[in-house]
Amino acid sequence: MTLVGERISCPLGAWRGEPGKCQLCNQLIGSSRRRTWCSNNCAREWQRNHIWRFARSAAKRRAKYHCQQQGCTAERRDCEVNHISARNGGGYGPGCHHHLSPDQNGVGGLEVLCRAHHAKVTAAQAKARAQARQIVREKLAAEKKTVKKVKPVRPVKKSATKQKLNK
Ligand SMILES: [Zn+2]
Ligand SMILES: [Zn+2]
Ligand SMILES: [Zn+2]
């Protein structure tokens, strides 16, 4: 999806593509110096939720630089930012996958974890992915087997058909 397309469909924004309006809050842009956002507030708000380096520091700030796993005793500032819905090779380019908070279905969002917890969570996510892949592989293998079980249809010999017809 293009960045503009994503701004139109972004659940955090009110903009639906009308020119001359703020691409976050959809207010009419008053200043002739501005094109995309009505204010620095809207520009920053959008950056915080769509540009990785801004989203990452905003998530850390929000968590007060502490690991968010319950009972974790890691030191302040021992923190990294994790995509709750794993990027799964999706990259870190700008987009709605950097939203700070999960959506209404609980999908997405960022969490702050210490290095140890981050490694643990990432490993669990990788394991879940591998398991999902394994299930797909097994399903495909099972499908192949059933295909093999079906007897190939032998082409009917012309002579045999003739003989039948002649009877
Ligand atoms: Zn605005
Ligand atoms: Zn968005
Ligand atoms: Zn931790």
C-alpha cells in the first residue's frame, strides 16, 4: 500500500483523502506553508505511530524505559522495543505496523522489553512461526498422499472401444 493510501485507511486518522486537509485529523490546513499536516502536533503524532525511530523512542518513553514484562527486575534503560505482532520479515519501513497501541481487535502495537525478555519473546514468535509452517507442510504432504491414492485413469484403447461397440 502507498503511504498516502495507508494514511487514508489508518484507523488513527480521520483523513479520507481530501486535498487541503490535514492527513491525520482532517482539519482544513490554514497555512500556505503546510501541505500534509495542519500543525506540528499532527506531524509528530503521525510520526510517532508510523516512523520506526520515532515510534521506538515514543514506546520507550511511554514505558518510562522499563521492561513491561510483569515482575521483571531488569535495570531501567535495559529496554528494547518489540512489535507485538511480529514483523515476520516485513521490514521496518513507515506504516501502520508501528502503531504504539494495539488496534480494537488487540492486533499490533509496541511493547518495551529488556534484552532478555525480548530475546525470549522473539524466540517464542519464531517457534510459533516454524510450527505454523510445519502444519502447512504436513497438510500439503497429506494432500499429496491422497492424490497418489487415486488410481490414474487409463486411457481407453481405441480397439477396445471398437470391440465393445461391435458387440
Ligand atoms: Zn491535523
Ligand atoms: Zn496508521
Ligand atoms: Zn524484562
